[in-house]
Amino acid sequence: MNPTPEPIETIDYDAVAHAYRENLVTRLRGFRVGPEFLDAWVDDESPEKALLSMFDAARAYGLPSLRVTVGSDTAARTDRGALARNLAGLGRVVASGEGLFEVFFDAEATPPEPAAIEAVASHANDHVDGARSDSAESLLPSWDLAVSYAAATAARAERTDHAGMPAVAPGHVGIRATAEGVTLHAIVEPSAHRVVEARYEGAAADVQRGLLDALCATLTGRSLREGSDHAVIRVEHALRDRNAPRPAAGVVLPERLPFCNALTRCVVVYSGL
């Protein structure tokens, strides 16, 4: 019997996931985290879903096989049995153990349905407080703050340089948007669609003031489009204390954090003007 050939690609999942998270904050265009077949790949808080999507991307690209290595932390969070069962829908699983997954793809195989992938991943977020759901109550804004953001937000709350209504200089345009009792002001340079000053009104609590000050600082100097697309991500990244406990398991996404939902509501109304 001929020996099984080596895969043409070996991917370090943790390195690729780290590059993906960094690019979310630092890059707007040319977003690439690895080989070309990963251009459309999106990381996920659930390692099962992220890894299955990685293998599916390789198969769709036309690779005959793929080997993926994972670190000990990722391996500990991964339901290897559930992942292996779903990988079997892509081809022949030759390795499915701690730290290593390897599949030789079957061009005629039927990949798992998206609903099945979601079902595999669903257990990963069961322990996260405030997990999103489709209920109306879960979509209500909140300014709840994890300990990871407490110190930076408290320091921001002491500042007043972004509080109040701004003055509109000649040649500029003033816009404002109100959501959940908070008004976000922006002075815009029309020729470049650039925010030259951002301020807020209506914040009653220290947490609100701190978060809105950080949001206004992030918006200032950037285009309306950049503010709409990435302002909340930048606020989360700027305020999080890397020495404190992580606010959520896996990749820290703004939509997983209640206070970011409230900021997003403000930005969405503001950017739609």
C-alpha cells in the first residue's frame, strides 16, 4: 500500500486567529491572515465552527487536503468528537486528536449544513453572561461594564473635552444623532467626509461618560465610513486591560458585550445621517 501523501498545507490555527483579531483593529483593506484560500475565512468564538470553516474553505478552494495544528488552550476548548463528526462530511479524517486535525477531502462529499455547524458550536457560548438571543429583551441597550474596562473607562469619565455641543466653524457641517437618550454630535469636513470634532450630550452615569468620551476620541480625525465600520471595535480595543480577566471566551467581539451594543446603536444612527 502506498503511504498517505503529506498535506500540501499546514496551518497554525492560533497564529492565523491572532492575525485575524489584530487585523480587525489595524487594517481596513488588504485584509489577509494566511494563504489565499483563507481570504474569505472568518474566525469565530467557537473553535469548532472556526476550524470547520477553515477546512471547508480549503476544500472549496480546491486543496486535496489540509492539516491544522492548535495550541493547548484551543484544544481544551474544542469538542473534538463533534468536530470530527462534522469534518467527516468533507472527506477522510486521518487525524483528530489534541493539537492536530487532518482531512483528505472528497470532491463528491456533501459539506455539513450551516444549521449543523451552528449546532456544534452552540455549546461554546453557554457560559457567557448576556449571550445574544433573538428575544426583544436581549436587544435592549445596556451600559454594563466588565472589569476589564473599568479602569480606563473611569479615567475617561473624568475628562470633559468631548462633552457638550460643539461649535460649527465656517466650511464645516454639523450633524447629530440621538439614541437611548444620548446625543452624538459631529463636525464634518464635507470635502473629505472627515470628522474634525465629536462630542456627546445626555450621558448621566460615569460609565456612559467614559465610553462616550472614548467613542468621540475614536471618531475624531476619521471618515464617516471608517467611524461607522470600526469605531466600536477600536473603543473596545483601546479600553480593555490586558492584565484583567477576559470579558468573553475566545475572540472578543463587540457584539458579545452589552455596552458595545449601546455604542453601536449610537454609531448606527449617527452614520446614517
